[in-house]
Amino acid sequence: MPTYEYLCNKCEHAFEVVQSFRDAAIEDCPKCNGKVRKVFNNVGVVFKGSGFYKTDSRSTAPAKTESKPEVKTEIKPASKPENKSKNKTD
């Protein structure tokens, strides 16, 4: 169950309460019966793993792969024999 921090508006008494999500928020200070409010703090989140985005910093440089030079070969289409047809004139 989550722990919520409250602060009294009247006497500035700060206290924590372990409550379920379903429980109603506390409205009165246990010391002076003044109105209280929830205090929201930053939550520290640590993502562990090999990375979540490509732009994340990396612990080591990416491994370089050896690339072989590309050999370009030209493939010429087979030449088709020219069809020399004579026009027959009658």
C-alpha cells in the first residue's frame, strides 16, 4: 500500500499515512483538527537495462564491423540479334 504525506495548513504538522488507493484522503490534522493537504514529492525512478532509446548514452563505444570493399560487376544484357526483315513489295 502507498504511503502518503500530509501537511497541516494551520499548525504545519507533517505526517505520513499508509493508505489504500480506495481509502478517502485525510482531511483533518490529528494534532489541531485543522485542514490538511497532501504533499507530492518527486519520485526517483531508475531504468536499468541495455537502453530504452537509441540516443541513450552508452557505456562503451559501439563495436565496428569490418566492411569489405564492394565489388561492382556490370552485367550486360545479352544482345538480341537484330531482326533484319526485308519489306516485300509486290
